[in-house]
Amino acid sequence: MLKLKNDAKYALLVPTSMGIRLTPENGQPFHCSKNFTMQATSAETNVASVSSYLGLPVKVLTAFVKESPVARFIKDDLASRHMDYEGPEKEQDNPWGYRHQFNLADSGSGSRGPRVQNDRAGEVGRALNVNDFDLERIFGTEGVQVVHLSGLIAALSTETSEFCLQIAKVAKKYGSKISFDLNHRASFWVNREDELSRIFREIAQISDILVGNEEDFQLCLGLKGPKAGGEGLKAKIEAFKGMIESAKSAFPETAVFATTLREVESANSHQWGAIMSVGDDYHVVEPRKITVLDRIGGGDGFVGGMLYGILKKWDPEKWVRFGWASGALATTLLTDYGQPADEEQVWSIWDGNARVKR
């Protein structure tokens, strides 16, 4: 069992680069749509939303473009999600200077899969720097139970790689637990493979919780594992366990390893499962069918639900179940993060109870 700090101000802290997601209405493709829903987004705040909506104190470390209306939109959104935030205000400088990233993403429908394009030119989050934050105050005085790091931020730029590494080191110094979702993105790694492999392994060496799919563990950490696709997910479970055993040997100080299992039948129907290892024990959710409105954020919802279970000091069996159900919840929403009304709503999803509650 992970031993958490009892005197921390924040249950969960996430470093992130915030942006805007534009999603066509009614599941339409982006290129032939005229009406869009706009939301503030980042993978890391997707994870943190499970805890913040269920009442745990959450803090976001990020960067903003000074006097930007998009930055104001993001700040108001984070506040509405019950999250504290902190970060420098960067001058845009000129029309070609800093801005917040744009995520252009349709949801797909039926046999047509979702398509996503990330427009990250000039992204202010690429300038995240440890010198802009008082980490001694944040971790030493305020206190953090769990810091959740993502490979998306760790690979965003040379500056953010160092930013995540230093956060992990300071968190370790003050007894905060470190969660690391590997989140490999091939385009981020171009011409940086050796540098990022070293940094990711260094962060993983001091992490308490490691999360990733089969490609993440292999491409980020150089571990052997099952190939993506191919045979059904149930048949792959033993291969996934073998990959986790390799990860345990490589990172013996890590207490929790987890991966999701997904088989796409159509854009709106998935087989959804998960594997989690704690110590010598495996907790497996064999793939179950879920109905999907928008798949983006389901994996983040799983991590968010699992971390919530850890923060609540539940038995490990409940961590993976609550994570599975939180991920399933996120796929029923138009936002790419879960907004649970209460724990009961999440557990009803786990129980398969979709009856009306009056």
C-alpha cells in the first residue's frame, strides 16, 4: 500500500500545458462542419478532474499568455472544475508569438473513426520552466500527496523535459508520491530519442506509479511487450502481464503498474478493460462492452479514477475498478474529462446499472 502524506494541502498536483479543443456538433467530421463546441483541455487536467469533481483539493501548474482571452477562458474553466492554478503570464510579444494550443478533434461515428489534429505552433506551455515556480513552497510548505506527470509534457520541449524531471526530484525529496503516465507521441520524439529515453527512464526510476499502453512501455522505456492490434484483448492479458514483469525488474522501486485494454468495434462501441499490478498481486478487469459518445479522454479518466482510489486509501482491487468506470464515464460525455456527480454514479457504471435515479 502506498503511504501518503497526511498533512498535505493538495491531494493531487498536475503540471500541464492548457489549450482549447474544438469539436464539431453531432459527431460530424471537422472538415465539413460549421458549428463547434469549445472547451479548455489538457490530458493532465483530464486526469485531475475525477478528484476535483469528487471534492479533493487539486492544483495545476501551467503557463498563460498574458491578456489573452483564451487564457481567461482557461482560467475560468479551471476554477469551475474546482482546481487551483498557478503559472507565469508570458507576453505574446507579437502576432507570431506565444499562444495556447488548439486541438481540432471530431468524435467519429459508427464506422468512421475520430480524427484529431494538434495545432501546437507557438504553444506557451513549451516554455514551462522550474524557475517560474517555487517548488520548495509547493512541495515543502503547502504539500502534495500525489504529483501526476505525463509524457506529453515531459516530451514537449527541452525546457519541459527538465521541468518534469525537477518536479519529480523535489516531489521525491518531500515524500510526495509520483505518478507517471508515459503517453508516447512519436512526433514529439523526432531527433530527441536518446535524450528523452534518458529523461523518461530517470523519472520512471523514482516513480511510485507507472501507467502506459503496450507501445508506451516499449517506446519510452525500451521494454519488450505485446504488439498493438492483432489477437483479441483477452488473449493478450498474459502478454501484458509479462511486459509489466519486465517493467518491475527494470524499476524495482515502483509500487503500481497499470495499463488499459481497448478493442474498437466501432467509434461508438468498444471493449474496455484494464490491468493493474500492486506488489505481487494482479487486478484485472477483463474487457467489457461500453457505449462511446466520444473516446478521447477515456484513458485519462481511467488514470484519474485509479488515483482517486489511491488517494482515498481504498483496497487496490477498488482502484482499478473505479478507474475502469471513470474511464467509461468520460467516454459518455462531450468533454474529454469525467465530471462525476458523486462516487455512486461511478460505481453504478461499474455495476452495469444504467437505471434512472430519482
